[in-house]
Amino acid sequence: MLPAILGCVLLLATRTVAQQVPPVACPQYFEYLSFNQQFVGRITMHHDPRYEDNVLRVEFSQRGRLGSNYIGSLSLWDDEETVKFNLRNGRPILYRVDFPTPGVLPKLTQIVINDAVVCQASPYPPSSVTLSLSHSLRSTSVPLFSLQPQLPQQFPRPQRPIWQTEVRQPQTPVPAPVPPPQRPTPGTTPAPAPRPVQTQAPAPQPRQQAGAVPQSLGQLDGICGRERAVTTPLIFHGVQVARGQLPWMVALFERRETGVNFFCGGTLVSASTVLTAAHCFRMSGREISANQAAVSLGRNTLDLVSAGELRQVSTLVIHDEYTIDNFTDADIALLRMSTPVSFSDFIKPICLWNENYRLQLPSGYVSYVAGWGADEVGNVNTRIAKMTNTDILTETECIRGLKSRDGVMKVTERTICASNKQGAGPCYGDSGGGLMLQENDVWLLRGVVSAGQQLANRCDLSQPVIYTDVARHINWVRQHLWF
């Protein structure tokens, strides 16, 4: 899936959806917007120049009960430079509200800016829930002129949010995540196979100084594959990935004159290296070069305005045994970022397979896959990353589960197959993402999302998904790794 930031006007909710739109007590500050039947809220708010910290709090009332702990989000609408410009010039700041339940618009009941109530309305009667959201914006800029008492009649048209982008689907079935997954919890994964006994204890690694970049795989051992202590509750039975979980997940964007387009996932394996699928860059009728690519890190969302980092790509190395005709056998590419990243709670590499782990995985062994791809309700991509568990299949089970000869031909000695009985797994847009194992609380990269099957132009997750086995190519990966 290839989101494209092309100029597009967000439409005000029209009469066709008017029955879904609650009354708005303060239309001068808040409006509902729709695009392709996706709904968001937009808040337009002036900030008092006397405040360095501007705290916006909003509340909504929604009928019924939520199906999860997710209550929505409040974020800046424009990019950082636009926000700074508007603050300096006394222009209003635009905020975006994402709602927790698709197709259900909660009613705005309160807007508070810096403890001053600017809008208020009565909530729905029981049974209903209150959604409380907040955002803090710090500014040391002084407006060039004093604020006007009334809002201007027109505002600059905002850029189209990244999550509302169009998607190019690859010509060959290429997977991306479809929930209803489950976040790994203690006890859900079968006990890992015993590791070979080491005859000699590994030498302790010197402690890395703050900001130091590991220069070898050995120096990554104490860093890789470890999540921070994440307290954000997962929603919808663990479908969404909270920021700080799976901090090695990256999103790949194609750089164009009109903006950037999300096209594949990837996995951080060192301070300078991202591992992804070769077919993301070279497939029949399509080729993307290193200087056209950008890497988004430290985000669980496709919104580049959110906290995180963006890196250009200086070098692209595609596996020398990769072929377009039988791409799954060696569907691996390595990207070298223009500058190394510093590791943190939100940016950290995953561990690579090594000889201490079993090479042959048994049937039913639990693995995990995550990404921003198409979902089960028809969205071409998900704004927030999702993950699911998926069970390893033997080669015989995989071939038996595939319905087409072409699918069977994509299974080789250097691929892994996996599936989920609930029909959850990768779909369009998840290509290049990692097939992950959790071994003794350490995350390990085992495969890369390569190919899936189609049915009526949709992902057919009743059939196995095929991953290139990174462990079978580990020597090639190690030889081409940058630190």
C-alpha cells in the first residue's frame, strides 16, 4: 500500500451522513470532517501569547460503551513548521481529533484552553461514556502582532493527513497486517526450545556510553530485542501497538515532489541498518532507488508530524539471489540510513537469529507480525500499527493449505509459512515487516513478510502467508550490515 500526500480537500460532513453528526455547540471552534467515509474532528484555537505552555483539553460524550480502552487521540493537524509559523504570527492552531469507534461520532461537550472554558454542552444521558483528551503545546515564540478578538473567516487549507492517502497495490500478492490479533502476554507462547548449552560464558560487554553507537553484533547483544516497560493499555484484544512497543518497527516512505508515500514496513537491526523485503524496491513494473526512500522510526503511527525521527537512505543492497520470478526465496534488502540513530525507549534494534536458537521451527510455534497494512474492514492502511500472533506451519502443512500452483511454487527451503485460525495476519502494505519470535523476553527477527494470497481482490488469510526466512540468509545479512 502506497499512501500519497496529494492535495485533497476534506469535505464537511454532508447531508448523506447528517444523521450521524451530533449537534455542535461551538461551530466557530469545532467541526466534523469526513473523507472516504472516515471521520475526524478539527479544532481551531487561538493561543494566548502570554503562555509558553498551552494546554488544550476536550471532552466528548458517546452513547453506549467502548469495546476497548482506547478513547481516541488529540494531535496537531499541521506539520511542525506550519505550527511554528502560525504561533509567531498569531494565527489559529488546528488540532485533529481521532475517535475511538469507527463510524460513531461522539458529541463534543467541552473545550478548555489553559483552564478557561470556551465551549460547553450537556453530555448524553446514561448509558454513555465520557472521552477526555488533552494536548500540550509549548512555544517560546512571541507573536508578531496582537491577537484579534475574533477568529478570521478563512484559514489556510491544511495538508491532507497521511492516514487519508491512496494506496498502490503491488501486482503480486504482498501481505500487510489484518487484525484481530493478540499482543503477546506471559503464558501465551509455547515454551521455547532449550538453547544449546554454552561451554563458556560470554564475556561481559562494556557498558555503552550515552550516545555511543555499537560497532559490532556483540555490542548489540545487551540492547537488541528489549522493549521498554510499556504501561499504555492495548485495545481491541491487543490489535494496536502502543508507542514504545516493538521499537524496531519502521515505516518506509517514497519521497516524491508532492510529498512522501508510505509503501512498506521494515525492521531496525542496527543503528544504521534497516532490513526489509527486496520486492518493496524491485518488482515487475516498479523500482525505487535508495535516494527515493525515507525511513520513519520511533513511531507507532504513519503521521510524520508525531514524535519520532525521519532518515534518508544512502545505500540500498538487494540480496544477490533475489529474483522477481521466485522472489520469496531471497526477498531481503538492507537499507543504510544517512546518519545512525541513537537508541532510546522508542528506537531500538531487534536481535538477529544466531546459532543459540533452533533453526527448524515446529508446527504451531507462536510468532508475531505487525504493520500498517490493509485491515479486515477494507481500510487500505491503518494509521496506528497493529500486530497479531500467527502460528508456524511445516512445509508440508503450508503446501497443503495453498490453493494455487503459483502459491506452492513460492514455498522453498528458505521460506517460512504461518497462519492464524482467526484469519488475522499481514495484508497489502505489510511487506517488508518482520516475523518476530519472543524468546525469554527478548525479541528475535526470524522472517520478513513476502507473499500472501488473494481472493476477490482482497487478502485471503485462510491460506498461509509466506515469509523469507532471515535465519537461512544470516551470513549474507551479517556481511552487509552497517553499524
